[in-house]
Amino acid sequence: MSGYPEKPTDVAAGEWGASNCDIPVKTFQSMLDYVVLGDVPDMVFWTGDNSAHNVWSNTADESVAYTVKVSQMIKDAFDDKDVTVMPI
């Protein structure tokens, strides 16, 4: 498989990915769930890149909303864990 749809009716990358480089919220949540259920790391480096990649058409409010959403998801995932989250 190349990652591209095999039929015109298929969606590139399916429900867990996106053809425009951005992942769906459910993919990010699934990754967080996996991390906290396994060998929980001591530290997480959060490098940003929160907003959608259509940066020229994003409003400031959209960019803030993306960052708030990602921040809350990370906080919820590691809230009761002994993990240092380093936003850099």
C-alpha cells in the first residue's frame, strides 16, 4: 500500500489519518491513551505544531482554539501521572 486511496471513493489515510498532513483528534487521543497505559515516560517534550496546516487561512481564534484543545488533552492524559510535560 502506498498510503493513497485505491478507489476514487476511498479517503486518503482513512479515519485515523488525513491527506492534508493533519491528524484527527481521535488519532491524537488514541496515542495519548496508549502512552499512559504502557510504560509511562518521565518526560514529554511537546514541540507544538498544534494548528491545522492550512496556516494561511487559519484565524488567530482558530490557532488559539487548537492550542487550548491540545493543551487540555495533554493535561487530562498526564494529570494523575508523575510526568513532566515540557512545551518547547
